Amino acid sequence: MQAEPASRPGLPALYLITPQPAASDAAFLRGLDDALRARRPDLPLVQFRAHGLRHEHWRGLARDVLRVCRGHGARLLLNAGALDGVDAGALLEIGADGLHLPARLLPTQVRRGLACRQWLGASCHDAAQLRQAERIGADLVTLSPVLPTASHPGAQTLGWSALARLCRGSALPVYALGGLGAQHLERARAAGAHGVAAIRQLWPGDGGGQ
């Protein structure tokens, strides 16, 4: 078994990525509340990921998501791909704990817009993107897809051996993502990952249709 990489203080083993909100914001927020309640006391880090919403709707829902997370003591990162461009200050005026960049925004320098206590996450799929995440000062990354996943049917997967190789080459805590759930945590850590990230398998019900 490989040594587990150094962790950022307070960085949990599970990373919950929210599904796309459905027609009812209230149902979405209940789902988040249920997901966090089910994970007590080992609360996951939460990423609010929602695309295609009007700016006002997105901001209002993000504030509600933060309220639910704070009610459980969970930390929240906002997916920066939800809005056009990356304005760290505008996103973080909501009061979240940091941002998560989709892979297409990795070249964007947003670390300077974050306070030192705020986290920067990044989505990666290969070694080049992992190196880019290191260069921009990311605190954590997701690496995907490890296994086949319903959200990206037919996508080429990394598998456990490639996950282990990429984790060995990364100085950042890696969350393995794609077809995984909490039941894969031990296997992911054996491959050198810090933890597991998931949508469906950490969300109650059917994952909001994602």
C-alpha cells in the first residue's frame, strides 16, 4: 500500500458534488440536507455545481446551499464554471469557503482573488492538468473518470492502476471521481488518493437525475 499523501488541515475524505438542481429548489435543498445528515459525523466537503441558471437564481440558491452546509458544519466550494468568466470576488461574496475550477478554466489565475484561508479546487483528467493545478496554487483536485459513470457514458476511464500512477506524480491531495462512492474509499486511498468525490453515490435517491 502506498503512503497516503499529506492532507490539508481539515480536508475530509469525501467530497460531495451536488447534482444539477431540478425544477424545485426546495427539493434540491432537502436532498442536500439529507445527504449531509446521513454522513454525520464525518461530513464531506461540498461543491455546489449548477449550470444554466440565471445569475440571480444561481446566487440565491448558492446562499441557500451555504446555509444548509453551515447548519451541518460542512465546508462549501462553488464551482466557478456556473457563471461566465471567473470573478473570485463576486463568487465568494456569498461567503463560501472557496472555489472549484472545471478543467477548461485551469489556465485562469484566481488564487490571487482568494484569501489565504479559502480553498481552490480543480478538476483534472490527466498528468498535464495535475501539473497545471499545482502551478495555479490549487489546494486539492478531483481526478476522473476512474470507473465507468452514468454521467459520462462511454468515456475512457483511468482505472485503478492509472489513478495510482497519477497520484504518485501529484503533490496535491487527489479525490478520485467517477463511478465511485464511500465504499471505494479504502481502495482509493490504497492507490494514493486522499479521498473519493461523487455525485450520485453521496446524494439521496437517484442523484437528482444526473
